[in-house]
Amino acid sequence: MKILIVDDAAFMRMMIKDNLKKAGYTEFIEASNGEEAVAKYKENNPDLVILDITMPVMDGIEALGTIKEINPEAKVVMCSAMGQEAMVVEAIKMGALDFIVKPFKPDRLVQTVKNVAG
């Protein structure tokens, strides 16, 4: 299973990756902004996207919209800091399947990925 992890903070990408590795996931693609996420999505066709909302160049909401245009069946989980409820609601309306609030609990991250990935 290929997972695209999108966050402008390298530290956050590493934390997500480390927690998912412990749960047995092994194939990761990383992007640091929405524009890069869209390019990597087209290039790699990942099974799941974990997408931060607040990023430079192109934010997560815009990236979600573009990814959903490329593949309406794309499985996307949004990642957001506290206080971004309105954006999370917007993302769910646009087709995101779930969301994780930062700072996230490792077990919540893994459970969300298992639930969404099927």
C-alpha cells in the first residue's frame, strides 16, 4: 500500500511515517506543499493521501479538490491543527474520508489509516 504524506513540516511527515512503519506500512511518498502533492499523486497513484490543511504554495483544501478531479475515488485523510473545524468540514464535503487533529495520537493515526484504507 502506497501512502502519500503531505505536510510542510518535515518533522510532521517523519512522525506520521514512523508511526505508520510501526503498524507495518512500508511504502511512502512525501510532499511538502499542495502543488507538490498533486504532482506526486499523478506520478505515483498512491492508495491513500494524508494531507495537511495549512501549507504554502497550495493549501490542503485546494490540493484535495485537484486530487479529486484527477481521481474521484482518491482516499484522502486530512490533517489539521486545532481550530480549523470549518476547513475540516469543507474538506469532508469535498470528499475527504476522515481527519486527524494535530498533535495526533499515534493509535488514532493508525486506526484512521486502517479504517480508510479498508
